[in-house]
Amino acid sequence: MINADAAVRPAPALLPALGAMTALQALVALALFAPGVVAPRAHIEVWQLSMFSCAVFAVGIPASFWGGGSIARVGSLRIASLCAAAIVISMALASMGSSAALLAAGLCLGLAMGPETPASAALLARLVTAERRAFVFSVRQTGNQIGAVCGSLALPAIAIAFGPAWCYAAVAALALLAILLFERLRPAYAGKVVPPPTLDLRARLALVTADRRIAMLALASMPFSAMQVSLNTIFVTLGTRELGLSHIEAGMALACAQVGGLVGRLGWGYVAMRLDASRMVLIVIGLGMAFCAALLGLDGASLGRTGQFAVAALFGLTASGWNGVFVAEIARLAPQDRIGETTGAVLTASYAGLLAAPAVVSILDGVAGLGAAFFALACLALCGTLALIWGSHDKAGQ
């Protein structure tokens, strides 16, 4: 009887869960982008923004690694509520305006950013069929773009009309509404399964290292994440310094990349679903981002405006479009009672790439220039792609 119920229940229950978890990621992205978007009005300096981002990732890494174990005990939607509560506290701290408060806000936001993807993976993986998993996970990952776009459009207007503090208040208010949504949905998704025993550090690492396919996913995610954050944060500077673009043109090219990323998250998921080949899609994506970064870094100025915009769109399609297929592949390979823990452990490597990328690019820029830095990122992405190819030959666990 239990198996029959489990087979019938997922179809009608998927959409509310997918909407809730997409909203959670949009909220995290909105909170993450908020200080940078309101910086001119709030007089926040670049070093303060860097400090905020580093604090988010510094906490997000261990929160992702260890937070997966809490999912089986309290449920994904309760974790979502706790993440939203952390966003409320983070925005309240950020509204104080001081550097210390902004640092504390980043540390608190890391508690939301770390567990949200493992919680989503654990919930959605049991509600969707294997054939639709890649597309559904890709839809969920569009929350990052939704939050970024909404923040870029709405928060500056709020800051100008009412002041920066109201921007943080708006994000906090949305997070409070999300808590009500998550708690309303939670009883319908509460499982009857007894949580598996808590894993120690060695056992958590073994979830990644025991299967070479998962280990190579973790390895590849580091340069992929580094490429993504570099595209989002440094591309405008690359455009003005190396590609001969004006500030406005560079911003337009980045907008093309962001649109490409949104299309990619949905498109790659659909392709992976139709072909039932998530890993092959990831390999194609890796080759694509390496090609675009190398082309722009080595000879981007010679492409002309149309070529530069086209390559920027392809760059975003690949470097910002891989996440959904990636998380779906983790869920496919992970032990089915350990999807949350496995996702969190693998994402630890991804977040390490996000944390290390700014420092690596800064060093390479100072030594050889920004074009050389993007070429180096291309080489690293190619190495990550080769790791995926090598890992795909592992038959253990099949």
C-alpha cells in the first residue's frame, strides 16, 4: 500500500513543491544581490561588498556540507522555512548600514544559501520521474535568474523612492510570506520514513569519493562555478578594457549573457530530459564555456560588436546554464536515501570555486591581464570537462 501511494502521489504534488523551491532560490539570490544593487544609494564601498560576498560563501560552504543531514530529520520544507528566516535576519542586519552589520548579514545569509539546494534536491527527487528529473531541476535553478532580475529592476527604484533600508525590508517581507507558504505546504510533503543515521565527516566525504562519477562531478563543478561567477562579476570590465566596448555596450553584452543563462537553464534541462543524457549535456556545456572564454580572452576585440554579443549570449547559455542538469545528475547517482547529504557535499566544491575565483582572477589580471585570466579559466573548465569524460567510464554502482 505504501509503494502504491508513493507511485500515485508525486504527479499532483510536484508543481507546488517546484514553485516553493524555485521561490526559495529566488529569495536567496535577491538577498545576495541586494547590497550590490543598492550600493550607490547606501554608499557601500567595493571592499564592503567583497567582504559581504566572502562571508556568505564562507558560511555557505560548511552549511551546505553539514546541512544535508538535517533534511531527513525535519523535512525539506522546514529547512526552507529556516532558510527564509535566516534571510529575514540577514536583511535586518544589512539595513543597519555599518560594515560590521553587513559582515554579520553575510554570515547569516550563508546559513540560507548553503542548505537550500540540497533541501530542494531531496524533495524534488522523490516527486519527479527519472525521465523528467533534469528538466524539473533546471526549472528550479531558474530561481537564481528570477531573483537577480527582480532585484535589478525593483530594488534600485525602491532605494531611490524610499531609501536603501526599504529595499532590505521588502526582501525580508517576501521571506516572511515565503515562510507562511512553506509551512502551509509542509504537512502535505511530510514523509513517514525514519531518518537514516547521522553521518560523520568521513562518511560524508565517502558519498563523493566512493563513486568516481560523483567525484568527477564535484571536481568539474569548481572551474564551472569559477567561470560562472567571473562572467557575472567581471565581464563588464573585460568588455571595457579588452574588447573595446563602451560601458553601456558592455552592460548590454552582459544582459545578453544573462538572457542566455536563463534560456540555457531551461533548454539544457529539456535536452537532457529528451536524450536521457545529462552527463553528455554537461560535457557539451563545459566545452562551450571553455571555447567562449578562450575566444573572448585571446581575440575577443576582433569579433566586432555583433560577434561579441553573440559570443556573450553563448557564454551565458553555457557558463550560467549548467546548474540544473548538474544537480539532477547528482540526484541520479546519489544513494536515494542520501540525496540531500550527497548534494550538499558536492556543492561544497562548487562553492569553493565561487570563493576562490575572484582571488585567482585578480592575481592573473595583475600578472598578465584580464584576457589571460579568462583564457586560464577556459583551460580550467576544459580540465573539468575532461574529468567528466573520464568519470563517465566508471561502471561502479551501475
